[in-house]
Amino acid sequence: MDIKAEQGSVMISEQQWQNAKCVCNAGLFSSLHYAIASVDNQGLPHITPIGSLMLGDLIDGQAQACYFERFTKQLPANAKHNTSICILAVNSSKWFWFKSLLKGQFSHQPAVRLIGQLGPLRPATDSEIQRWQRRVKPLRFTKGHKLMWQSMSHVRDITITEVKAVSIGKMTQQSMN
């Protein structure tokens, strides 16, 4: 259940944020990316896959996150006129889905939407760079690591203002409570 702030905006509870982070981590592990939806200057939707999203702390009912902005073109262009975004994280593990289908219910929430606002592009902190390098460390021996991830330097902050569980009918009723 969402807690309403004095100004009428939705606040994220600590439990909601912890649950959302679990779904997001499972989604990243199984899909290797998140989908971030934005809107272009003509009002058309655009979805960008982002593998570098890093979820942060919950502060005053809003969650913090950031991603390394290196390869994206449309997302920063869209942010110039509309900073609203929606992040979709889906646990797409075949084993998770197979077990859930056998049982007729999900043991954990299968997906979550995070509604938020993009902040300005800024230089990444040393701790953000270190956190990112820990995530991709198992692949540091590859040519792709050097080409794609070795010199990540700028992040864009995201303020997440709302967490929305994804409902898949009766299969998600118990996991959403």
C-alpha cells in the first residue's frame, strides 16, 4: 500500500523499495538489462535498453538511481524536453517462469515498473565507477569489456517517485500482497 505525502504525491515505503530492488536484481541477472521508456518531442514512446542502471537509497519516500550514459542517443535527447521515464524490470529466468507455471503462482513478483524523472548528466563519482567495475569484473578479460565498459565516466541521476508491481492475473495475486 502506498503512503501519501502531504502534497498528494505517492511515497515509496522501505518495504516497496526493497521488494522492487529484489525484482530488479533478478531482472538484471536474467535479462542483463532494463527497459527505460521515454517520450520524444513528438509525443512518441521510445524504449532504451540500459544495462548499467544502479539502484540507490530511499530518501524521503523517493528512491535514487543512476545509469552510465555512454551509448544512448534518444534517451538524453528526449530528456531535453520531457524528463519523465518508466523503467521496466522483468525476471525472465526460464526456471523461475517454469516453476511458477507448474505451481500456478509466482513465488516472487515477476516484474516491476519504476516511475521517475531523469536528472542532468554529470561526472560519475569514484564509488559509482568502482560499483560498475565490480559488476562487470567477471568479463574484464574480454575484448568487449575494454571496448564498452572500461572507460565509463558519466552518469545520469534518476529520482524514482513510484513503484508499480506488474500484475499477471491470478498468478501474481499472492506475490503482490
